[in-house]
Amino acid sequence: MATTTSLFRHIKDPLSFAAGDYIFHHDDPADSLYAVLEGEVDLVIHNQIKRTCGPGEIFGEMGLIEHLPRLGDAIARTACVVAKVDEARFNFMVQQTPNFALTVMRVLSERLRNEDAT
């Protein structure tokens, strides 16, 4: 499920990655979530691609919300640009843009439903 890329257009200093670069590793501290602005990112658990995120999609939200280490790796599938949203920014976005909170809940729900279906 894609989010609105416009929510992230004001993020300062978006991060660029080459194909194959790790955005984060399994067990890294989860201090932020990410939004794909350009390109694609693979979410990998136990060496299996669980999902590929494209422009407008978010990833890394579970660890940020739960304050737990990363469950898997996030690897740039293609050259990509992502916006990093730290916890303070996330909380601000939830308070100021209620639809953002609904979007995050929908993403979590969709991913849980997809996992249950496999």
C-alpha cells in the first residue's frame, strides 16, 4: 500500500543508496522509519525477500513503534532515495496529520494479513 509521497517531500537530507546497499541490518536499533521517494527497497528476513517497497511506501515502522531491534534487512533493490523519519518527526506527523496515522495502521494491517495468508 502506497502512502502519499508529498508527506515526505519536506524531509531534509533524503538518503541515497546504490543497488545492493543496506539501509539497515537485522538487529540494528530501530530509531526511524523510511519512506521510498525513488527506486525500490527489498525487505529481507532469513535471506528471503518478504516485500519490495516502491515510491510512496514506508518500511521500518514496526521497530520504531515497538522500540525493538530490526527484524530483518532493508536492501536497496535499485538505486533509490529514501526519507528517514525519526521518532520525533513520526510523532509530529501522527499529531498533525491524522491520515498519516491511518496510513501506517493500514500498512501494518495489510502486511499482517499478507503474512497470515502465506
